[in-house]
Amino acid sequence: MNLRAYIVDDEPLAIERLAGLLERTGRVTILGSSISPSKALRFLQSQSVDILFLDISMPGMTGFDLLAKLPSPPNVVFTTAYDQYALKAFEVNSIDYLLKPVEASHVDRALNKVDRLRAATPPTIHFEKMFKDLAASLRRGAPDYPERIASRSGDRVCFIDLVRVTHFYAEDKLTYAVADGRIYCVDHTITALEQRLDPKRFVRIHRATLLNSAWVQEVVSTFGGTVVVRLKDAQRTQLAIARNRISDVKKHLGL
């Protein structure tokens, strides 16, 4: 019998990708998904699932906060784009993790682990207290911003140091990071990146552009009222600031 699964992630593209990988295994029936932790909580309080794929860092409610509200959590597979959460420490009892961008082999590993756990005698675990402690620990440690981000190209995954990234931009429903004059595709929306990256370093200058302010060389105002930033990269990249963001960007840059 297939495992009944539910997916919670604040990025629709991440849900779509994971759902596709799960469906291709032929071992999982997806009962639903949500980008809203509160909506997911209501579903999980009324429905039983065999396995929950859960993002850790989400606005408003972390994955640990959600689990702390469930008296009897299902088998949990955490998903995250970053490795700074000491993920190995979460591989206890029914907990596993998938590091984004998720790979098919890691999905199989997680499903195999859940199958083994379901066949074994359930351990006695104080789940509610454990997840409350993890949620509190995450809050105490926050903000713990990532120092690198993953990019997938075919079967190859590379990690890019964020200090090297001059900016992120969205185009044709995809998001790209620019570093060392090269362009890398990343599995995150501009909005998700804005929420997760260090706000002292990254600032939204346009609905489709997130800027690493450490790379700003100068700010230039044109006769038509347009304001642009010129970067100190080798290409002397020039990026326009949206009119409704000029004030916030200038404040961020100390102008």
C-alpha cells in the first residue's frame, strides 16, 4: 500500500518539484500540499498521513512550531535549502531530512527509512516537548542566515557562497543568482530569498531583483527620474531601482 503523504513548503515551485519526485517513485499517494503552515496544521489536525514533508524555515510559523501543535505527529521528513540547522541532529527516530534541491536518491532514502520505522515497534517519544524545544532553539539562534545557496544543473549540484553573489533576478518564472560573472539557476523565488537571506546584506530593489548591497559601487539618478545602482563587479553591472523602492533602498544604503 502506498504511503499517504502531505507536503508543506512556502515555495510553490519546491512543492511541485518534490511532488513530481514522489509520484515517480510509485510508492506515495499525495493527499495534499500547502504553502501556508496554518492551513497545513488544520489539515493535519483532521486527517491522518503516513509521512509529512515539511519545510523548516517558513514565515509566521516554522516547521518545528507546526509539529509542536500536533499531539501525535506523523513520520516527518524535513526539507530545507540550507545546512546550518545541524540537520544530522534531526535524524532521530522518525525524523529524516532532504537538502534542497532535492535529489531522487535522497527521496528513496527517506521513504525506505519510513518503511523501516513503520514496520518496527513504535518508540516512546515525547514528540510535543521535543519539537517545542527545537522550535525554541531555532528562535534563540535566529537570525541564522545561510552563507551559501545551492544551484542545480542537470545531475550536478553546486553550492555558491552568498558573499560572491552580486544579485538575484527572476525571468520567465525562474530565479537566477549572479556570481563571478556567471549565472546560476536556483530553486527559490525572489520573495522567498528576500525572507530568508540576511536583510543587512540583501535588499529588494525591484519585484524581480534582489541586490547584495556589498557589491554597490555607486548610485546614479538620471534626468528622467530613474535611479540605478552600478556594481563593482568586473562587468560593471547596472541595475534599475523600482520607483516605489527608491526610498527604502537609499535608506538601506545609508543615503
